[in-house]
Amino acid sequence: MQRTLAIAWLTWKAAFRFRLFLVISSLLLVSVVALPLVIKDDGTARGFTQILLTYTLGTITVLLGLSTLWLACGTLARDIEDCQIQVVATKPIARWQIWVGKWIGLMSLNAALLAISGAGVYGLLTWRAARLPANQQAVLRNEVLVARGSAHERSYDNDIRQETEKLLRERLEKGPADRVDLAEVRRQIREQVRAEIENVRPGAYRPWEINLGLARHYLKDQPLYVRVKFNSAERSPSGTFEALWQFGVPEKTEVYRPGPMSLAPDTFHEFVIPPNLFDENGVLTIVFVNPNNSTLLFPLADGMEVLYREGGFTLNFIRGLGIIFCWMALLCSIGLAAASLLSFPVAAFFALGLLTMTLASGTMASAVEQGTIAEFNSETSTRGSSPADILVIPAFKGALAIINLAKSFSPVDSLSTGRSITWAQLGAAFFQIVGVLGGGFSLAGIWILHRRELAVAQGTQ
Amino acid sequence: MNSRFKKIILVVLAGVMLVVSSRVQVLLNRARNDLGLTRVEPLENAPPVLAFTTVALGGFRGLISNILWIRANDLQEQDKFFEMAQLADWITKLEPHFVQVWLVQSWNMAYNISVKFKDYPDRWRWVERGISLLRDQGLVYNPNEILIYRELAWFFQHKMGQNLDDANMLYKQVWANQMSEVFGKKTPNLDELIHPQTQDQTNRARLLEEHYKMNPAFMKEVDERYGPLEWRLPEAHAIYWAALGLQKARENPSKIKQDDLITLRRVIYQSMQMSFQRGRLVTNPFAKRFEFGPNLAIIPKVSAAYEQAAEEDKATHDHILRAHRNIIRDAIYYLYTHARVSDANYWWKYMAEKYPEKAVLDSRPETLPAKMTMEGYVVARVQEDVSETMSRDRMKAIIEGLLVNSYTSLAIGEDERAAGYKLLARQALTTYVSKTKDRGEAIQMSSFDEINREVFNRMIDPVEGVPAEMRAVLRTLTGLPAETPGGTNAPPGVAAPERAGT
């Protein structure tokens, strides 16, 4: 371990010798301080805090990510190219210890930089929040600078499956001709059954029972936030629909009926409801009445959600930084692995190429969803097909599965919307990003470095 | 020559060349504009950062703008709007002369994003931001682009003026409050803003010119040409920006498309029509809000504007004349129901001369002007309106008119007729309320008692009300004390009498 730490210490010394630490930390702090002066917000304290969190943390991630990748490629590749590695490798130290030492050195550097810039963001946020009027501070405390958990309605998957099979059997008994395309008939029936649950017809109502679980024990006297979204096949002249709500059950819990709301379709609406509307089992009953002339559809996935305070912002912020740190660890592994085999410019190019591919995964996801890489024909509203689909689509699927191990976390998004980042999520991020992905690259890098002939004549000399 | 001296010489030389090149650049910009060498005008009035960005990025500006645009779309789909102002700012600044960019971004804010919010003040912030983007920035970089003037005018006319958005009453209220700060919480007086005499007037003139980017002298010109307009209402501002667009078009005739001019003129005459129907602002101290009434004074100018538009726009000539005929029919009806029978008679004759072959009632082809009396037409219209109209402004005008007739009849001793008018007014409101109850606040109307009180107080107002004799009769008949010298109005809270009504 001592040998590994010695290499890490050498990496730190190099970072200071080349004033790298000073430059990066200055850049990070300048971006944290300067961004609030130049960004345009939506005019609310909430909006300003959200954009500040998004832009500062985004800038930190980009700056640190690029510097990590660059340093990781440079520190090992340059050592090999300049033959300095030969001096180190002849000492009583294993190749893997050199590799791991570099990784630890870079990551401890990252940890320090992330801590400095994170503290800067946190300090700036709390300082600005403290200068706001009390009501604005309350909004921030309840909606942004908070860790909010969420509760949904129970899953209807089983009910939909059973009802679909039952209706399918009945239809098959009536009309055997449907057997020709059983999968399509089943899909159609499933959509109908789902629509029965999601649709609220004109004049009708729809109840939701949302179990807050164990959270009910600490949510007494605390306001809750309801987040709803609905779709409509028809447009209203005003662009909005009227919504009537009831929260709670008469004669069982306290009841809250806000006035009619004018809500736009296809968008999320969040509003606060008073405390103590759930029953002794923690079940909050919500009823929506549709007074419009159009059917409204509340998607099962995200049509209704209840948000509640789960914890404070500080720990949530630290966990968010933890996930960003995991990303840095992965980039560090990628950079070092590339530098174990390639020269500095090629390694940097390779690592940036991988990063670009990750950022472009939306295109891959779209191709996988469509089942082809062929272009979409807007005139016929159809897609063509390509002979390469047989190879490319499975490759895209595989790449997406790997990329999503790292991309499925969004700490900046969660922090800016006041969503909770749980310890479990942080643990999962560490396992998936650092353990699985980073571990894979690290093992490959160590193995390559172990097998590589370090004393071969270098082209750059 | 030592190296330090050489460096100083080089720095000075660089400074001189920079100054000279900036002078030459002005000449080059003028020459390339005069010779038509580039389609895009050189960037003027831009802050240093923007000027540097546009030059340094060159052709890559479009690429970056596209990336930002894609991000803005993605965020909008996810209902994340807190970055929109920043992204719109960057996108427009990267393409400051691309007019469509300004139009789309401002439209997106004022129309698409605003309605995503359930709270009306939140909606107003986005509508205001859309207006501000065009007025405060778009016009700075593109002072001669009449499409921007048209869009700005449209926001005032349609988004704020009409009642399609449920929050339209809040928009009007907030705008009226903002304009009250400019006009000093009294009837707008443009002269005092053109030639301010006091510090307060100077401050208000500066607020108008610097914040709202409006020129009081041009406002007066617009008011004289199209008014009198109520400058606390959005329609007046729609007319102002459209008129300014037309003026810019006259100054730059080579850069203007005929269709754009027609659109600007359309905004003007349509806004004038709205001003006619509900262009009078009435403060309701009881409900602490503004009410609207018809502005009958601008009927001749509205009619003239439509006739001129029909003359200039050959493609839609017939449509405009149809609209013109409808306005005259409305004018006759409103004037009659506001007891201005001689004015109503003038427009009845005017319509009979101009449209002798057109039926005055849509559902009855036999009702040609020559075969019908004006009174018969008005009675038929009341029946038609009460059973069909869904427009708050129109219905409010009808009810007010019926109440004016009721009190006029009462004053001249026609008690039965007075009671009939009042009954009709109450029935009209009941019918309207029952037909529009599912629209909620968007087209909500005051209660019958409130409208009744407002009309009565207006009639007995010594300054703006009916003649003194009639006021005295009305006061006596309704049990009010005699008017005191110097009194301005009935005391607040005086209930309108019920003698003539139900």
C-alpha cells in the first residue's frame, strides 16, 4: 500500500509542480462566482436557485471531467513516452501498483477540487438564500433546497395483464379469426384496458390512493406536494382545462378542496396541499373531477405523484457530489486504461471519442427504438430498413446497456428539482459506475500495462 | 533600440491601428450596405461581449445556436422552464439579425410556456418576458423589422386583449396598473409626458420612454389618428406598435413585403374594433378592479379604418367589408341601447346606403335595411344576443345599454318601459351566466347589482353624467338627497334604486 500511495503522492506533487491544481481550482471557483452574475433566470428565487445549481454543477462536472480525462491520459502516457516509467518500474513496485497509485492520486486530486468547488456552490446558495424575503426562503426550503421523496399509486400491471388475458380469451371464443395476429390483438386489448384506468371522461371522476408508507410517521403536520400531469386528445380554446380536486376522505380524514384550477395538458403541475390529509395507514386519497367536455388522460407512469420532505439539502448535495465523483472515477479509469496502451494524443482522442459516443447515446436509443438506422421518411411517416441493422442494432443495444449503467443517474437534475438522492442510489452509482464500468476499464488497463514492453524505443525520442 | 522601447512602440502602434480600423470599419459597413454586398446588416448597438462573440465565432454561431435550440426543446418537453430565459437570450444573441429567431423565442415564452403554469402571476411573467424580448432587445438590433412590430402588436391584441387565456383578466389588470404608474393614476394625459413640467411628470415620461420604449409624441399622433384610445388597455398598445411598424415600413420601402403591411393594418383595425366594443376603462372601487365598457366615441374612425383596409387589401376586400358591416350593425345597436338614438339613426342610414342589398339580421334574409325600421332591428338583436352571445364584452355592453335606457325612461316618466328594460337586462345576465358557467373566471361578469350601481352612478355623475335636470329627477325618484355643489359623484356604496326594476 505504501508503494501505491507513494505513486499517488508523486501524482499530487506533479499536479502542484505544474500549477495544475491551482489553475483548475481557480477556474472552478471563478465559474462558481461568475456564473450567477451573467446568467438570466426566470425572475423567481426558485428559478434562480435551480439555474444556479444546474449551471454551476454542470460547469464543475464538465471542467473536472475534461481535466480528469486529460490528466489521466497524460500522466501515464507521458511517463511512458518520456521513459520516466522505466525508472519507476525498475523499483520494487508492481505494475498494477503504479496504475492504481496514479488512479488514487488523480482521484484524491479530484476529491479535493470537487470539495472546494462544491463548498463554493453550497456557500453561495445558502448565502443568497439567506438574503431573500422569508416567504421566498420558505419556497426554496420546501421545493428546491430540500430532499424530497415521492410516492405513487400502486402498480396496475397485474390487473392490466389479467384483464387483458380475460378479454382476449372472450374475444377468441367469439371470433377465431383474431388468431391470425394474436400479439397485435393482445396489444390492442391491453391498451384499451390501460386507457380505462387512465382516462377520466367528461363529468366523471378518478380516485387515487397513495400509500406514503413509513414516511407517514414523520409527515404529521407537514405539507405535501402533488405533482400531476394529464394529456388530452382535444385542444381547448384557452389551451387549458379546468381541474377540480379533493384531498382526503370525508368523515375519515381532514378534507381539502382547492378552488378550480386552470391547468395545461402535457405538462407537470406541482402544488402544495395542507398537512394531515392521509389516514392512519398513511394512505392519501385524491379525487379528480373532470368538469370539461373532453376526456383527460392521467398516465399511469407519471400522471400522479406525491412529494414529501425526506431530508435536508446538505446531505442530499453531498450525495449528489458523490455521484459526480463516481463519474470522475470512471473517466479516470478510461483515461488511464487508454494511456496504458496508446500514446498521449491517441489516448486522449480515444477517451474523448468514448465520451462523445456516450453523449450521443440519444441517437442510438432512437435507432434501437425504431429498430433500424435507416432514415425516417416524413412524407410517408415510415422508416426504411438497412442491411446493417442486423449487426448495428444489437451492437447499439449492448452499448446502451453499458452506457446506461453510468447515465441512469442524474444528480444535477435531482438537486435542482429538490428530489432526494438516497444512499441506496449513491451506493448503486458507486457499484455500477466505479465498480462495474470503472472496474472493467481498470482491469483492462492494468493488464495492458502489465503486459506492455515499457522499454521499447519511443517514436517521440 | 532596446527591446523595451521596441515593445512600447509596438503597443502604441497596435493601439493606433485599432482605432484606425474601427473608423475604417464604419465606412466598410456603410459601403457594404449601400452596395448590397451582404444580406445581413452589420451588428449595431450590441454590447462588447455580443459584438466579440458574433465576430469570433463566425459561421459557427449557427451551429452553437442549433445546439442551444435543441437543448431548449428538450428541456421544454421535460417541463423545465427555469433555463428558458437564458437559452433564449443566448440563441437570439447568436443570431441577432435572424428575425424568425426572435419571433419564435418570444412566441414560445408568451404563448407556449406561459399556459404551462397554473398560477396566473407566473403566466404573466412569461407573457411579459416574451414582450420584453421583442421590445427591449429584438427591436434594438432590428429597428426596421416590421415583423417584430407586428408580433409585438399581436401579443397586446391577442394574448392580452382577447379572452382565450384564462388569465387574460390578470394580464389586463397588471398592465392597467403598470400604465397607471406612467399616467399618474388618472385619465392619460399625453401632453404632460411630451412636455413635462414637474419632476413627477419628467419621471413618468422617462419611465414610458426608457422602460416601455414608447414615444409620447408618437402616442399622441396615434391617439389623434385612431382614437381617442384608452392607453391603459392593451388594444391601444397593439395599435401603437402596429402604427410604428407602418411608419418604419414607409421609411424603408425597399425592404418591405406588401403582405406584412396588410397584417399590420389588420392589427390596427381589429384592435380599433376591440376598442370600440370594450375600450373604456371604468374603475370599480367596490370590487377594487377595472371594468370595461364600449368606447362609442371611436365608431367613425373604426368605420373609416375598415373602409381604408378594404380599399388597400384587394385579396380580402369582401371579408373586410363584411366585418365592416358587422361593426356598423353593432354600432347601431350599442348606440341605441345607450340612448344615443340620433347617432344610431345616422349609422342606420349609412348602412342602408352602403349595404342596401344585405340583410341586417343574418338568420332572416328578408330583413333588408329598406324594409325594416331601426327600432325593429334593435329589438331583434336583443333577442338574438341574449340567446346566442358568449362574449363577455358584448354582453356587458348590452346590459349597460339596457340599464341606461331603463334610467332614461324612468327619468322621463315611462315607468313601464324602464321596468321592461331593467327586466331585460337582468334576463340577459342570467342567460349569459347560465350559458358560460363552465368557462369560470375567463369570461366572468360582475353581478347585476354591481353593473346596475356602476351605470346609475355614472349617470348621476355631475361631470360625466346626464344633464343636471335629469340627474335631479333621477335623484328624486330614487330617494337620493339633492346634489351638493361641487359634488363629483354619488357616495361610494350607494345602492342603485330598484324602483324601476324587479
